[in-house]
Amino acid sequence: MTSVSELLAQKAAIEQQIAEAQRSERAGAVAKVKALMAEHGLTLADLSGKSSSPKRSGAKVPPKYRNAATGDTWSGRGLQPNWLKAALASGKQIGDFTI
């Protein structure tokens, strides 16, 4: 019967062999990928899947509502601003603030 310390030593040796095998397989896979990229003239940008054209983001939307007292505006998108919530709670209609 083997002792616990012998089994732990075997386990450590096997884990080291596994790590070495993984490093070796990974290096082989990287070499294959690099060879295929060179063969087909590909770059990392080609692999990322991103297009070179810029995407529209954060486009400004013209305001639809204005607080006449303060000049604050709201586009109608997102959460209602506090000034509009307070005015609506006091009985005013949202149409009163339409630009």
C-alpha cells in the first residue's frame, strides 16, 4: 500500500506533465494559426470581426420638452428629469412643456 505522501508526489508529477503537455499543444496550435494567417494574408484586424467603418453611437437627439423657467430641456428619451417629474406631480400636463 502506498502512503499519502507518495500519492501526493505522484499527483504533483502528473499535474506537471499535464501542464507541460498543455503548453506544448498550445504552442503547436499557435504555430498552425500563424501559418494559416501567413498563407492567406490575414492580420489580427481581420480576425477581430470589427469593420473599419465607424459606428454611430451617442448621437444627439433634439429636445422635445423645455422648462420655460430654467431653460432645461429633455429629449423624451430615458428617465424623466426631476424638473419635469415635479411639474407633472403639481398638476401640469406634459404638453405644457412641448417645444
